[in-house]
Amino acid sequence: MGVTETDKKYVANTYARADVVFLRGKGATLTDRWGNKYIDFGAGIAVNGLGIGYGKWKRAVKAQLKALPHASNLYYTQPCAELAKLLCKRTGMKKVFFSNSGAEANECAIKTARKYSFDKYGENRFKIVTLINSFHGRTVTTLSATGQEAFHQYFMPFTDGFTYVPADDYEAMEEAVDDGVCAVMLELVQGEGGVKALDKEYVKKVETLCRKKDVLLIVDEVQTGNGRTGSLYAFMQYDITPDIVTTAKGLGNGLPIGATMFGAKCENTLTPGTHGSTFGGNPVVCAGAIAVIRSINEKLLSGVNAKSRRIRDVLAACPKAKSVSGLGLMIGIEVDNAQEMKEQCLNKGLVVLTAKDKLRLLPPLNISDGELEEGLEILREVLS
């Protein structure tokens, strides 16, 4: 029985997998079981941010694996403490809770916002405002936070207390943030919702509103974070100071990690017994994440923005690219049939993603010029 047959027989049928079995990869190049090469413009959905097998990451992971692969969170470990310090120093946040995914990071943010408000105002101030077309995860609560009706099926009852408003509509946001609201939760670039960057003036006004009402501002950087948008975190381009920042994906570069970062207002909200994670802060994963954050420097970020401009220049000359959206190396391309074009790209040796009616590009931040041009040539062919 082959890999695909075994998978179909024994793995839960929750993914519409493409008929490709990848065996290995290096940088931004994947190899299937037949030896065919593919340029990777998806990076495992923004996970392999520094490419496959990135040297500093791999060495850090191997060294920690030999030293101590796991320890209970009832004790201290050096990689966990060091990563938390590094994230706080680079972002201005005060404390970090580590988990295993973006959904878990967002779940932690939701719990923290509700406890902050409960501690200060009592039990009837628990609502959270999110945006229509947002995506915050697949647990029952983070599905509830997700502002897309397509996700609000089957699993009723969903967690109460979420209100959805249109992106960039400040009047709708102002009306929604009433006395029962404890937090506003935003993706600064909506990923699954269509790769749409929020208006900067709108975001700044929402921050001011939150400050005025003592409502926590949560920024979901699960996909936008860790250099993806051309800065370490996207909020740095919006001139705001969130109360909570969540991230995952590219932080682990292939290993599972989530991080919820707390600002001064809520750094001490969670106390012993109010939250936890068996695998959160795992030493091996944290060691790899330290290598990732240390590698995201000005040179790398400058390269991200230069490659973004190069991709956009190519797309501007493609007849089937109706519009281009996004920020940095998080790019959406509006086309007539995104799924069909995704399949055409794959058949020609290019891995891309979709988001609603768009092709979505999330290449490794350090993709080589050769790999980038090879991928762009295929993309140009499909879009012409």
C-alpha cells in the first residue's frame, strides 16, 4: 500500500490533499517521491519562514535535542526563559505564554482579556469584537472569534461573546465597543480572509478607542509575524502598541509553537492555575525559535521588502492578475479561478496557496534569487 492509499485509509479525512507526496526539501525547493522539484511559494502556510533546513535553526534544534528534549513546566528551562526575554526585548512586550499553535495562542489571549476585565469590572464585561472575514483558529472558541459564517457550522453551541464588524469601518467599530466589551481582536493583514491589509488610520483610531474605554487591543500575528510582512511584527508598521500580541507559524520554522505576548496592562493577569500547557515552552522548539528571532535582522527584512517589490513588478505585467494585495511577502492575487490556477502552478512545479478568490503567496523570507525567479517564471506563465 502506497503513501496516499495508507493516508486515505488511516488518516482522518479533514484535508483535500493535492496528489503529491513530498519527501524532502532544502531552502525553498521541495522534492516529491518521483524526484520532481517544486519551488515553494507557500512555506507550509507561512511556517517555514527561513526555508527548509535553515542551518542556524537546525544546529540549535539538534543541540537541544541531545541535551534535554522536554521538561515539565513545573520547572525552569533555559531556552524557554531566553526566548521569552528575546521576544520581549524585540517587541516592548512584558511577558510571554508559550503554547503549541496559533489557535492556542489566540485562546490564551481571549482568556486573558476576559480575566483582565473580570478582575477589574466584574463578570458582565466579556464580549470581544473581531472583524468580518477574520480567521483566528479552529478550536470551538477561536472559531467563534472568526468572523466568517462558513466556519460557524456543525459544532454548535459555539462560545458566546463575539461581535463582528466590517474591516476599516470605524463607525461600526465605535458602535460595537459598548460597556460589555473587554477586547478588540485584529489581524492587521487578514490572511485566510483574502490577504487584505487594514487601513493604518483606521487601526490607529481603533487603538485610541480601546485606550479610552480600557478595552484590550489584541493583535493576531499568527501569520503576519516573524518577519513575514517586512517588519519583525506587522504592528510595528502601524505605529500602535497592542496590549496582547499572538504569534505562531514562522516562529517555529517547522516545529509547533505558539506565543501570547502581554503588555504592561495585563502582564500579571494570568496567575498559577489559570492557564497552562503540557508542551508549551518545549526546550527543543524554543531553541529553534531563538535561532529564528535572532536571524530576523535588518538585512533580512530589507530583503523581504525588496523581494516583495520584485514579485509585485512581475504581477503588474500579468494579464490575469486583476489586483494585488497584502504586505511584505504575504501577497494576494485576485484572479478569476484561484483553485484552478493553483493546480496549474503545482503541475508546472510551483507551490502556491489560495485565500477566497485569490492566489496567496507566502515564500520563505530568505528565498534565493534563483528560486524566486524560477517560481516567478512559472507564475508569469500561468497568469498570462
